[in-house]
Amino acid sequence: MASQNPREEKLKKQRELSKLGGGQPRIAKQHEKGKLTARERIAELLDADSFHELEPFVMQRSDVCDNPDERILGDGVVTGYGQIDGRTVFVYAQDFTANGGSLGEMQSHKICRVMDLAVQNGAPIIGLIDSGGARIQEGIRSLGGYAEIFRRNALYSGVVPQISMIMGPCAGGAAYSPALTDFILMVEKQSYMFITGPSVIKAITGEEVNFESLGGAAVHLGTSGVASLTAPTEQDSLALCRALLSYIPSNNVENPPSCVSTDDPARIALELNDLVPEDDSQPYRMHEVIAHVVDQDSFLELQPTYAMNAIIGLARMDGSPVGIVAQEPNCMAGVIDINASDKICRFVRFCDCFNIPLVTFVDSPGFLPGVQQEHGGIIRHGAKVLFAYSEASVPKVSIVTRKAYGGAYIVMSSKYLGTDITYAWPTAEIAVMGPEGAANILHHKQIMDAADPEAEREKVMREYREKYLNPYVAAEAGFCDEIILPSETRSKVISALSVIREKQVQNPPRKHGNPPV
Ligand code: HXC
């Protein structure tokens, strides 16, 4: 029965109006494009009926718009809090039906408010972003609004997890705020990120490019490395966000959420014992190693098509989340290059921020040689990985499966970078370099002077392999805690993590470090 109370009626009407955002025709247009509205997205993301909206009646200031009567309730963003799997999250969703979700002063105030609440209450902040960037009509006020958001993105980094869901075309500031957050999830063939769009690019540089090939999900996942994950539909990407959060604590003083695993912690993976080929120039798949070691089907790979010579992702071991870092010998022999360094460094730092133990699988012949890499700053980029592992105070376990040559040995969670427990498989080759390089440097004259130089080269390489390319030299010198059978890796790592999980390490106090970013 309709209420007769005029105050109640007014509130009801205002609430209904605020739900319409930019109006029914624009909502219909959004649906025609196959896109959900801001409110529909929030409902899909959160546990059923758990959303509580804040500030739905906030509007643009009347003195900064041409026609105050056309102001939209909520000012183009829906903000509030709710639950994901029973855990509180704060959320904001830009409403593309209202001025293209563009950000003005009041919208920025609403976003900043939920960001502040998230930090004060130790809960993740999730942005559902669908915006043309700074609202042109509000000029400097929009730019100031973005500055307020960026500052919070930076200061709250490492305090609560920040996740950006890119749901539509995101330009300018709508691309920069996500870039400051921990994870960016994009929807394939629907979401785009760019600083300047195709028309501006054509005007300035003459290049012709469309939205998809400039800033589509595939480009940002595989080429730029901006995106962490992509999904074919909005629903899939929102489900992925829920899955991602299941590995992450709500803030930097909590431990990540664990669950009861149905996978036996002592499970022996016999398949691993023959996985590494006899011939060390032959590849194998590190993805297979990871799948056998972690809890069954628990590996959530991040940036799977970017710098595929490196692997990063979250997994569970006996129900507890871990960060996995590895090389993929099946791609560029697992060499470390600039992009792999960036990928690994950022992930190691993320895990360290949020108390997620690191498990590192090592098989790398070293850093990628080449003028392009040197001039591109491989020294600086590679140093980031050293910095990240050295600084990380979370529990760290490493397993050398095969090559750990030179810098790659040191960089990839080696013992004296502070790794708590280091394992090597019997196939491990821990040395300064591979046999070819060593033969050329150490025995160049001997090879050249030989009656049959190629036979001599083979001989010195064979001797080098026998003498140095094994795990026993490292084990003898105490650089590796144990040589283990590949099949026992799972139980060894789980047991190591169980004893180092609560370790207390205090790095020297400082304002902050200065990594070579
Ligand atoms: C005000 C905007 C707007 C903006 C879009 N709209 N962007 N209004 N300010 N920045 C409005 C449109 O006028 C339109 O209003 C509605 O939103 C939908 O936009 P369309 O262009 O019809 O949609 P679509 O074809 O899907 O294109 C979306 C778009 C495009 C790619 C985002 O609108 C666009 O290029 N916008 C401008 C992007 C941009 O350059 N932003 C400034 C970035 S600078 P009606 O009334 O017709 O529905 C920036 C500063 C910070 O962000 C930089 C930090 C480093």
C-alpha cells in the first residue's frame, strides 16, 4: 500500500530518481551495447543484497554547471560498501549513462570518501571504472579531483588491496588511477584504456589506430603489461575479481584467508621426477611443475600473456595462499629480460605488502644479452627484482629446478637475499654461467690450439658440466638447504611454509626505500 506520508514519498521518489542515473534512454543504450549499468555491476560483484549505498543524492555544484536543472543525482558514480564471500569491501562504480562517467569535483569527493573509509576500516577498495576521464566542463576542478584520487591511490598502496575493474572506454585519469592500483581486470572487446584516444593520436602523430588495437584488453594483457587479467564478459571479470580476492587479506596487518584443502599436503607427484629432460637445452613446462606442486586447480596466473618467460600468480598450499614466481623454460629458455623483471618485481612487492609467502621456482640461464636490452636499462630493471626480493620480509621458499646461472641465481630468491628455505632438484645447475660461455672464457686458447678444436670444446664442456653443473657444489658450501626429489617438492614446501609462516623480520627503520623503478 502506498504511503500517505509526504516525507516518505519524497524520499522514495528521490531514491528512484537517483537509481536512473543519466536516464532511461541512456540506460537502454548501455544495455544495447551489451553493457551492464553501474548498479547492475555492483549487484553482480557483491554477495546478494549486501550493498549499502552512500551519498546517492550528491550532485554537481550548481555554480559550476551550465544548467543546474540538468544535474544528475549521484554525479555519475555509485559508491558504498558490501560483502564478497562475507568479507567487507568498499566499492565505487562509475555510471557511463551520466556524462559518460566523467569525473567532476563532487564525483571525486564521493570516490575519495569510500577510499578513506576502506583504509580506516581495513577493507579492500574496488573501482568499477567506465569513464571518459576528467569532466571537460568542470575544468580544473576535475583535474584537482583526479589528483585527490591519485594521491590516495599512492598513499593507500600497501595498506589495503586496490582493484580496478575496467568496464568500458577509460581515458586520461580513468586510466591513470587504475595504473596506481594493485590489479587491473579488463573485459575483452568492451573495455579500453588509453591516455589519448585514436582521434587525438591521429591529429598529433598521424597514426591511425582503432580502440581495440590501441588500448583493448588483449593489448594491455599481452603487450603493455598494464592489465593483470582479462575475461570475455563483464560477468566473468566480476567473478574473477571475487576469485582474486579469495587469495588476498583485507589489509596489510591481516594474514591471507586460508581454507581447508582437499588436496593431501603429503601428495607425492611422481610425474615430476622425469619432467626435466636429460639434455639441458631441451625445454619443459614450468606451468606443469606448478600445477603438480600447489593445491589442485588453485593456481590463478596473473599477466599470463605478458613476458611469458616469467610466471607469476597466486595459489594455495594446504589451503593457505602463496605467491608463485617462476621462469618458464619453454619460453625464451626462461631468460630474464626487462619485461620479466618488471613483472616479477611488482608481484613480489605486492605479496610482501600483504603478507603472502613467496614460493619461487628457478630455471633461468641469466639475463637476456643484447644492445636493445642494455640500452633499455636491463641493469635498472633487473636491479628492481634484487631490490624486491631483498626487501621482502614475508616467508620465502625457493626451488632450483634446473639452470640458475649467474645473476639469475642471485636474483631469483637466492639464500643470501634472505630466502628462508632453499631447495634444489638433482637436475639443478647452479653456476656462474653455462658450459659454452665457460669453455670460451676459461679454455679459449686450449680449444684453439687443439688438433681438433670442436672435440676439445666438447671435452672441456663435458668436464665443466660434471664439475660445476650440479646442485652438490652449492649444497656443500651451504648455499642450498636440501637437495630434494622433484616428487617430494609439494610436501617439502608445505612443511617449510608451516614453520616459517609466522617469522618475524624487521628491516632497518626508514621513511621508505628508493628502488630503481
Ligand atoms: C564530459 C564526457 C566526457 C568528458 C564523454 N563524455 N567523455 N563529458 N567530459 N571527459 C560524455 C559525452 O559527451 C556523451 O554525452 C557521453 O559522455 C558518452 O560519450 P560518447 O562519446 O557518446 O561515448 P563513446 O562513443 O562510447 O566514447 C567514449 C569515450 C569518448 C571514448 C570515452 O567520449 C571520449 O573520447 N571522451 C573524451 C576522453 C578524454 O579525452 N577525456 C579527458 C582526458 S584528460 P551525451 O550527453 O551525448 O550522452 C584527463 C585528465 C587527467 O582525464 C589526466 C591524468 C594524467
